Amino acid sequence: MTDNQDSYITHLESALDGTELPAGVVQTMHNDRPLWVRYDLAALRKNVTRDALADRTAGMWRYRELLPVESDEHIVSLGETMTPVLKCDRLGQQLGASNLYIKDESRLPTGSFKARGMAIAVSMAKQFGIQRVAAPTAGNAGGALAAYAARAGIECYLFMPADTPIVNQYEAALHGAKVFLIDGLINDCGRIVREGKEPMGWFDMSTLKEPYRIEGKKTMGLELAEQMHWRLPDVILYPTGGGTGLIGMCKAFDELATLGWLETDNRPRMYACQSSGCPPIVNAFEAGERFAEPVTDARTIAAGLRVPGAVGDFMILDAVRASGGKAMAADESRLKEWMSDACELEGISLCPESAACIGVLQRALAEGEIKPNETIVIFNTGAAQKYVEVMKVDLPMIDHTKPIDWTAL
Ligand SMILES: *Cc1c(COP(=O)(O)O)cnc(C)c1O
């Protein structure tokens, strides 16, 4: 730390109209739209050098000054690792891409990148003395929130559609959250969390309804930049649901550029990848709109992509357009096949959400939208083994009391 200053946070700012709000008090949204966290980057630039990071512990907290937690005593951590960027030659060869990498976020606590967001959001809840949190969730956010809340000694209530993947239901319960199933959609769960705020006195941890999860997700971009020696790739493919990861990464690149830490001006083209079963951002992108119409019949095996309407829609669409990328949908019926390709060819435990990125990459290469020799990074946002319903196979049984027919194996 420099100058006894843990964080360089200065204020919060409405993403829609730029209204400034103070940082030292509990904030949620402004006019029902999300907030950015802002930092004194000029002071940070004077006091902290890029090279000083190298001596710090690997993981998201090495970017300490660019995170909002005001004092180290409030940090809630489960030992978040720096996730590897793996070159994928066999998968790349099949797809026709010679510089393909997967950044494997599946090693983070609770097996998904949701840990990054929740580590910061729960640390901030602790900073503000919040004792009870609640969230609607249809996937990995619930397990991550439950685990970090447990670590912080904060009470956690979760509301899940009844068809949420079974591992997500059980992991949240195992970490001591009060978990309830709802015979409805994620927005029905969201309404319960909203209505319960008064009578139950909980803080709403919904995606982008508190300002700090983006800051956690931002560390994916900071980490990638550092791992690639401060040169960003040509292309990033990101499985987009609520969009915090994509928005956070673009914010990271902006902050790094302001700090003068990047070696080149090259910014990656961001591809927001969705499933054809739930493509609200793709629809808005193609229609040239800044706000997305909610999808009414959202169906996908990729639970993290089943977000029919995102409060940060304009933030995703602005970021994708500014980067020169696109929002594209992959065929829902082929997600399992693409997931198996990555798992079989590379040994990476790829989630169905990231399988959508492989489908999009295949099409973008075929259309000449992405070139074969460009440097391409796909984010594997979660571990395949959290999706037992998707992984399920019928394995052949061997009768060990009889002679084995080796030719039949
Ligand atoms: C939540 C989730 C997503 C979508 O993330 P956003 O940043 O909200 O768009 C993608 N993949 C997995 C595995 C998830 O859990």
C-alpha cells in the first residue's frame, strides 16, 4: 500500500446520466439504473506502478487500489486464484483459429467467475455493516453469494426458479443460505427480493442493483492484461447474461489506458455471446437499439445466459459497439456438442454458457468477421461439473463375473 491508502475510490456515478453520488454510504441504483464506481486514477498513477504488482500475491486483490473496499479489514476472501490463460491448439485447429486461448475461470471458489463479483460485493456489505443479504438467482450467483456471506458471517436469503440446476440449489443450501424455490421465472424471484426489503430488512444483491459486483468482474480484464504482458488480445468472446463481466472488463481496459499501463492502443473487439434460446442483447444489437426488449420465452441449458431482461442492457450494448465487436447468438440445440468439443479436445471443464462462445466463434470465422490468425480469448466462466443435468450420459455396464469381450470396448 502507498500513502496508507487502500482504495482510490472517489465517488459513484450514474451510468445513464452521469449524476455523482458519494462513495462512503450505502448506494444501490440511480433512477432504477446502475452506477459506476470512480477512482482518483491520476493520484493512483503517481503512487502505484504496474511493475509493483508483480511482487504481490497472485489473484484479484493484487489490484487493491483499483477496488472499492476502503480498508483491508473488510476484505472477505476465499483465496481467489489468478486463473490461467490456456493456449488451445487442438480446439483451435478444429475451428480454424491459430491463436486461440481460454481463460479458465472455473478454478475460482464455488467453480465460477461469480466469485469475483461476490468477493467485492460481500466485502462492501461488510464495510457498511450490512447483516442480511438477499438475491434472486437461477445459477452460479447463488452459490457464490452463499459462500462469501458464510465467510463474512452475513445472513443470506436466495430465491430460485424451481428449474435452477440442482448443484446450484444444493451448494447454496450447504453454505447455510436460506434457499427457496419459486414456481416462476427469475423476474418473479426478483420481485420477491424487492418486496421483502422492508419487512425483512435485507440488502438486495441482484446483478447491477448494487454497484460493486462489476468491480469484482473488472479484475478479469486487469488480470488478462497483466497475463498478456499489457497487450490486449484482438478478440474477446464472453458469454453474456446480465453482462457484468463484459461491462467490467471494458471498464478495466479504460482504467488501464488512463493509467498508461497498456503497451499498445489496441482494444479487443468484444463479442457478447448468447444462446438462440434467450438472445435479448443480440436482438437489440441487430435492431440498432440501445435498450433491449425482454425475451418472453427464455429457454436454454446455459443457466447463466437465461436472463430475459438485463438492467445493464445499455451498458453492454454501448461497450460492445464502442469496441467494434458484435452481439451474436449460438444455436441452443448445439451447446452440448460445443461443450463436449472443448472438454474432449482440451481437457478444460467448459460450461454450457461458454459453449455459446465456441458456436459464435465458429460462425464468425466462417463469415470472415474474425480472422484465423487473430489473438482470440474465450472466457470459461464456470466449471462443467456444476451442470450434472447437461453432463448426464448412460454408461455401458460390464458384467465382471463373465469373460470380457475386449473387441466390444
Ligand atoms: C452468470 C454467468 C454468466 C453470465 O454472466 P454476466 O457477467 O452476468 O453476463 C456466464 N456464465 C456463467 C457460468 C455464469 O454463471
